[in-house]
Amino acid sequence: MTDRLPHTLRSDALDNRERIIEAARAVFAVDGLDVPMREVARRAGVAPATLYRRFPTKEMLVTEAFAEQMHACRAVVDEGLADLDPWHGFCLVIEKMCELHARDRGFTAALISTFPNAVDFEARREYALRAIDELARRAKETGRLRPDFVLDDVLLVLMANSGIHATSPTTQVTASRRFAALAISAFQASPDVSPLPPVVRLAPPASVSRRSQAG
Amino acid sequence: MTDRLPHTLRSDALDNRERIIEAARAVFAVDGLDVPMREVARRAGVAPATLYRRFPTKEMLVTEAFAEQMHACRAVVDEGLADLDPWHGFCLVIEKMCELHARDRGFTAALISTFPNAVDFEARREYALRAIDELARRAKETGRLRPDFVLDDVLLVLMANSGIHATSPTTQVTASRRFAALAISAFQASPDVSPLPPVVRLAPPASVSRRSQAG
DNA sequence: ACGCTAACGCACGCCGCTGTCCGCCTCGCT
DNA sequence: AGCGAGGCGGACAGCGGCGTGCGTTAGCGT
């Protein structure tokens, strides 16, 4: 039926592809995912058609653009898991994840959103969550992490962290750092904390928003 | 120069105005501030021109739509101030503010944003912040609120709270409640908490976003 | 060196939102 | 009841983003 397509890109095409991804990374980091595809194309010095040819949907572009971040994400959780002190590892993960997201505005949205077609993305996400869950389990055993902590609290904190906006990247990171520290304080086991209200399983927004598109 | 305009609206105009505000409140609550003006008009059963006649700018509409919320906001901080236990009052304010914002998606944006032309709004905002500051001062005196808390932390928490999105209003509120509880845990004085990273004065986004308008 | 074909980009049609103009309607005063 | 001004809504032009078709360019294999 379908003729075999050559899966090797021409040199110029490959070059353009790289520049597109780089441009996407840059602009997503600063302005979030809600930038027009054309804007990415503009910054990459490429016509819209070219962008659409490589990445027919914004989702694909996002997935590709954040592959590196996802890798960093994995590195962070692995580092946390490797820590001999689980609580310390847990704190590290919270801090670094928050920082990662603070430095890259679009990343939270990308991570929080579910991508119906990007199985790879979803898999990595699952991996990270499982790792954090394991880390939390260990941290609870040491008694430093409050027993009523649940994995969804991490999502909650990350979503919340994404709500923090600042004008300059520096301020953004500083604010996020303080927030992470507060989150850690909140998670720390303590004799005199009141019990937490019930958990929620927060189903993320259906997909990456192509645009606001109220209707 | 300018002829005196009669500042009394006709009965039908007033009625429309009310319906516009009501529609705006409803839609802002659910979808945030980034809804098209026309959508508000549609829901109010009114032509765009009518909407624009009453509220030439979205800012004016927002200001009017959230007047009630701002009142509720004031009521909350006053209730907190009136509490005999400052720490309890402080917690109340955090909880209720978070809930207020959780129930109304647009409100955070409205409160966080600075409105260049809406002095009244700004004044109410200032009042609330001052009140919370005073409450925090007292709560610190009791030793229940951690000494390194600063007023900006409230903004931080509110911004963060606004980052929490859920599909259903119920879930939204539940999630927000848990988040508020975590925030309170974080603010609670405790012998074994690490010092917090430096504060930031987070300058909010310039104004109410008319639309994403990436540039 | 030549030609085939992938790759490029211009330009198009479509849609939704914005803000305004203008002819008709209706409230409210006399 | 009649009239006039204030109010209403349909319609319009402008803009920006989307996704694509098509004629042209240039990489790469022979």
C-alpha cells in the first residue's frame, strides 16, 4: 500500500529541523506553549509550510522540543533515588523539578498535559512518577516525610509552581526556589501538623492547547 | 468643551448592564479572563456593540465583574483580623482566599494583575495586603507563624494556587483546599525547618491580557 | 554533469476576535 | 399620545493565526 518513505532527511532539511527545535525550545521556555506555530517558524527562519511538514501537529513539536528536558527530568529523579538519604533525595527532586519548570515555562504544561499520541512522553512521565513514588515510600520510612503525603501532591506542587510567573527569568527562578522550600516544609513530618484534607486525582487538561479557543 | 452626559441609564440599558456583568462573572469564573468579549456578549444575550458601549475596555468589565469578589476578599481578611487567635485568623485567610480563587478562575488573574486605570481595584488590593501583613505580624508574635515569613509569600501562594487547574469545579476546590493546607503547614513555625531561600518581590504581568498575543 | 525528487517558501482561503459605524427601535418625558 | 434622544443590534473592515497547494530550488545519487 504505502510506499516506503526514505527515513533519512536531506542535509538542509535536517539543519532546518534542528533550528526549528532550537527555536521552539527557546520560545516555549520563555512564553510557554501558547505561542503560534508561525512564531516558531519565524524564529527558526523557516516558512510555515516547512515547520508543518516536519511537525504536522504542535504536539509533535512539543514532544521533540522537550525531549532534552524529559531527559533532565529523569536524571533528577534518578539522582534522587540514588541518594542514600531518601528524604534528602526527595527534597532534591522537588527542588530541581521546580527549578527545571521555573526555567522553562512551557515544560510544566508539557509534563502536566497528557499527550494522547505521544506514548514516549507518557512513558517517561510514568517513569518519573513511579520513581518519585518509590522515593516517597522510602522517605516515609525514615519518618521525615509526613505519612499522609501522596504522589498526587507532587503534581499539585508542580502545577502550583507553574502558576508562579515573574517578569524576569532570574526572578522566576528565585521565586520558584522559595516556593519549593515552602513545599518541602509542608511535606516534612512534624508532630504538630493538622491532618490534610482529602486527596484529589487531578486529571490534567485534555491535551496541549493549540490556542485558547473558548467555546 | 464636553457636554454633560446624563449619568442615569435607561431602564433597559441598566438591565442589560446587569446581565452583562452577571454573564461576565459566570464565564470568567469558569474560563478565566481570556474569554473573548463577544462570548460575554453572547451569554448576556446582547450584541457586541452594547457590551462595548457599557465597557469600552475589558479591564473595566473585569473590574466591575469582580467588585463582589473583592468585597468577599475584604470580608475574609476582616474576619481574619477579627479572630482572637491571630494564627487561626491567618490560616482562615489563606484557606478562604485559596477557595475564593479556586471557585473563580479569573479572580486570581484579576487580583494578581495590576490595573493601570482601575485605582479602586488597586486600593482594595492594597487594603487586603496591609491587613494580611498586620495579621501576619500578630501571628508571628504568638510564635505559630514562622518568623521568616514575608507578605510576598502570600502572593506566591496565591499565584501558585492559580496554577492548579482541574476539570471539574469540585475537584478544583478540593485540590485547592489540600494545597492551602499544605501552604499552612509550610508557614507554621517549627523547630526543625531549614531557613527559606531569599524573598522575591514579584512584579505581576503588566496588565490583564487581552489575548495571548505573543510577540 | 545531469536529472530526479525531496524540500522549500510564497501565497491563498478560512476562521475567530476586535472595535466601530449606522439605521432602526423604544424608553421616558411632556 | 407624540417626540426626541439614548440605546440597540446587524454588519463591516482589519488583523492574526491556521493549515495547505503549488511552482521553484537545490541536495544527492548515478
